[in-house]
Amino acid sequence: MNKDKNPQTPKTSKPQNHTTEWPLWEVFIRSKNGLEHRHVGSLHAADADMAIENARDVYTRRQEGVSIWVVESRNITASNPENSGELFEPAKDKIYRHPTFYELPIELKHI
């Protein structure tokens, strides 16, 4: 005799998996010969400290970096590519912002 209130309930039910996924972090590395951090990828981690340790292990295995930035992906706000015209159009009429009319000295290697 089945004592369950619902006779349709199977007696061998699997326990439900209630895992939560760690947040996604964006990783930026500054190389030894560079001046800026570059986006190198993404990873999941429980917190910022774990994200930096994992980024070091995954993205700087050959000791090519001198600095690591991690930013939780949900904290990044990006422009919509569909609105790029209205966003970037005002810069076209400001020629003085484009250094195309003068030459840089050879000594300036990182510009």
C-alpha cells in the first residue's frame, strides 16, 4: 500500500541540483612591453580575489603580464552597435581631435 498522498509520485526521485553559477568576470592584462591593459577573455569566479588568481593561472602562464584587472561583467555598460552613428557622428566634425596633420618623433614608440 502506497502511503503517499499523490500516487503518481515516483518513489525513487533524484535529488535536485541547486547549484548557483559563479559570476562572470572580464579579464584585462597589461603586458611587459605595453602601456595599456587589453581584454584577454572571461572566466567565472566566486569573488574578485579568486578571479585574479584564476586569470593569472589561465592568461599569464608564461609570465607575459605585469598587471591584471578583473571586472564583474554585470558592472560593464556598453554602447549599442546599432546606435553607433548617433554616438560617434559628432566627432567627425572636430578635425582638431585627429592628429593626422603632424608627424610624431621616432622616439615615441607607444603612441
